Amino acid sequence: MPRVKTPILSRTLATEILDDCNKLIEFCTERLRENPEIDVDIVARQLETSRITLWRRLQKCGTTWQELKKRIQEEARERKKQLEMKLQRKLEAKRIPPENFEEFKKRTVVVELIEKLQSASISDYQRRDIVKTWWRIIQTYNQLVRSLKQIGDPLAEELYEITPEDFLDPEIPLKEKQKWIERVVVVWRQKYAFNSLHWIHRY
């Protein structure tokens, strides 16, 4: 991450900051927010003092450079988490299909299912299998839709890629959801038959 250059403060302002704990902590915190990897020596020079003096002054103020750095890192992680959640909500609202299994597991409806499965009287293997099967259905169906569209199949005109949210949408008829499963089962059977035939030819 590029370092943010902050000009060295005047002697008067540096002294004012060093003599006030709140101002000193705020100053160091802002420098770390600008650049979490900034070296304590740089901040000390900006305050017209030494590393040791800055360390001691922070200790007298009830904190340390490492504690401030850790706090800023936690803030950065929390901001990143909030941004990811905001993006996730946008993806869910727009009904954009998850690109991979990890993204699938972050969807709200999937998280809620996983939480409900924790209280169900089934094994951990069965819980994982339920979630993975749901993902495989979505993945297989969407791959089918994309492949049909690529070859210009007329059937693709009435098809669309599905998302986890679609399964729980009461406005989508149950018969439509059943068709998704039926098409996936056909694909899986064809794939199984092909793999079995391939195995027979090999041996």
C-alpha cells in the first residue's frame, strides 16, 4: 500500500499534540487510517520527536503504538466486512447467481438454512450434503442454460439462470421450481451414463 506523505508539523503544533493525550491518540490514529503500514518513526518525525519519546508519551496516555495499530486493523476488517455484506445484499436484490460455492454459502437464505440445519437431528455429513446438493442443482442448471444459449437453442429463450433466492420466492410457481430439478436430473443422468460408457470402453 503506498505511503501517504504528511508534512512535518510546526514545533508549536507538535508540542500541543504531544501534550494532549486525546490529540496525540487522534493524530496517530488518523496516520494509521491513512496508511495502516506506516512506520512509527515517520509519525515521530512528523511530531518533531523521537520514536522512544513517542512510545513513552503514548504509554502515559494509556495505550501503545501496537494497540492503536491493532485497533485500526480491526476497523479496516470491519469496514471490509460491511462492504462485502452491502455488496452481497445488492447481489441478492438483483438476483445475480453466485459464481462459486463460497459465494453461494454467503447468501442470506443459505446462511439461514445452515443455521436451521444445526438444530436438526441429522449428522454433519448430511448437513453438508444438503447444502452442497442445493449448490450443485443451481450450478448444473445455470451451466445448462448458458450452454443452450451459446448454441442458440430455441428452448433457451424461455430459460434464465437461477439463484438461491429464487427457490424461496413465493411468486415463482412450484411447478417452475420442479422443472429446474427435473432438467438437472436429466443432465446428471446423461453425465452418469456417459461416464459409465466411457469406463466400459476403457476396460
